[in-house]
Amino acid sequence: MGNGTAGPPPAVPGHSIAALVLGILLILLIVGGNGLVCLSVCTERALKTTTNYFIVSLAVADLLLALLVLPLYVYSEFQGGVWSLSTVLCDALMTMDVMLCTASIFNLCAISVDRFIAVQIPLNYNRRQIDLRQLILISTTWIFAFAVASPVIFGLNNVPDRDPSLCQLEDDNYIVYSSICSFFIPCPVMLVLYCGMFQGLKRWEEARKAKLRGCIHGANRKLYHPPTLMEREQTRLGLLECSPYTRAGLPGECGMNSGIQTVSYPHLRYPHPGHGRKRAKINGRERKAMRVLPVVVGAFLFCWTPFFVVHITRALCKSCSIPPQVTSTVTWLGYVNSALNPIIYTVFNAEFRNFFRKVLHLFC
């Protein structure tokens, strides 16, 4: 996120060439990786989950960042930090930079909200396809991101003593405002939601183990004590209506679904129950997706926290001397995050990994 990033003083040619090479490689990696993420979710049925639709929104933000912002930023770094284009283009760059990086953070927050709802309020949650709730969350992230960035394009950056050779945010109050809205508020909220989500998963896991023990005990008891005809009929009806967490207060219920491995009873598969009762359950695929998300959030915080600390410190502390090299380094580190997410998906998700391998085999 280059917002507020003043260009360093002219550098030696070697540094400029290194910035150009690094920038081109980074752009190619971001476009290639995030493009594959979008393509995989659009074409692979196994990847069409609600969580992955949020991941596509995040990938789109990274793609647009690589296509619209990074080329101009790399050009500025190649020039040694001297901006030789118009201030209008600089303001457009700053606006897109703030909006897309804010959209990335808000998308991660939207994922945390959606996962929190899925775990803590599971009834009536649609896991098969995207619904109105997810559409509202995704749309809201982009609307809020534009709202945070829009003051720049509407003239906030046009201060009287502006240096046209530098491309940066000029208003310190806006730097503080955008930093708080884009990072220092959503990140703690996101972490709290993830803590709640994992506490809910822990409770579900404990319930699953208790119900598994109850089912095994009941099966062993019936094995040595054959039920009467009436008991067998009641058992058959109970199995048809049984769902792992629809009636969370009833112990000893056995989970079942349409052939999908669930948290409630992961070792067994059951036939389709034959009716439309809604169930609250998390399947194995969703659990894998949830395990990837903390890695994505951790990588994001690692890459962007140094930038925002430097960013807001420079705005609030005019007497603080921050070397231009430090500012440039933390900005590059933030941009690198856009290339990390596809790598994380490949390492931690076998379905993404298989799709990437299949596509790469077509070109290799």
C-alpha cells in the first residue's frame, strides 16, 4: 500500500534496476497466482464453497493491485523515487492503492464474519452456494473500501505546497484516518471473531467426540441386546431425522448427511435422508478451509503491520526521523503479501494444489 509513501532520494542505477526486476517478477507472480485462484474456483466444482467465494474477492483485489498500482509504483522506484508524471495520475494511483489494500483487509474481515456465523449460528446457514448474506458482505467490503479511499481522488491531496516530484498522501489527518479505518480497527475485530470461531469449533469437536462415544455405546448395547420390533421401528425413524447439531442439546445423536464427511461423525457415510430438513454441520472440506484462513491472516499481519506502524508514526510524529529506505522496504513487504496467498492455498489445500498442478502441466 503505497499511500503516504514518499519516494526516497535518487538512488544509484543498480538499486533502480533491482527495483525494476523485483517489481516485474512480483507483478507476474501476483497475476499468475491470483488468476489461477479465480480460475480454479470458477471451474472446479469441489472448490465452489462459500469461503472460496470470499477468497476470490480477495484475489480480485490483489489482481487489480498488481495491474493498476504496482506498475506505476515500480516505475517510480525505478526512477529513484522521483515522480515525473502528472499529479492527477498520482492521485489516481493513491486512490486505487488505498482502496484495493483496504478491500483486502475488509475481505479478510468479511471471511471472519462469515465463518463466525457459520460456527456460532449454524442453523439455516447455506454452505452449498453463495447466498444473500455473502453477497452483502462482499459488496460491503468494496463499498467501504471506496468510501475510505475516495477523498484522495476528490481533491484532498491538492495542498498548496505540494511537491510534484513526489507521489504521496499530503494530508496527515487523512493518513491517520485511513490507517485507523483500513487497519487498526478491522484487524483487532477480525482477530476477536477468529477467536470466537475456534472456540466454537472446539465445542463442536467435544460434542462430536461425546456423540461418537454415545453412538458406539448404543451400538454395542444393541448388538448384545437385540431390540424388539417397535424399538427397531423407532430407531429407523430416529436415524432418518438425526442431524449432528440441529438439536445440539440431545446427547448420543449420530450424524449423517448425503455422503459428505462431517465434523459430527467423520468416519461414517450414510445414505441421503430423503427429506428437506435443514442441518447445521461443518464438513471436512470446510474444516480444511478454516485451517488455511489463520495462515492467510497471519501472513497479512506480518507483511502489513510494519508498513502501517511506519505510516501512522510519520504522520503523528513530525520530529521522528524515518529513513526512506525503511519506508520503501515496508512498502515492498506489504505488496509481497499479494503474492503469498496463492502459495498458502497451494501448500495447505490439496484441491487448490491439484488444480494448480493440472494447469501447470498444460504449459510445462
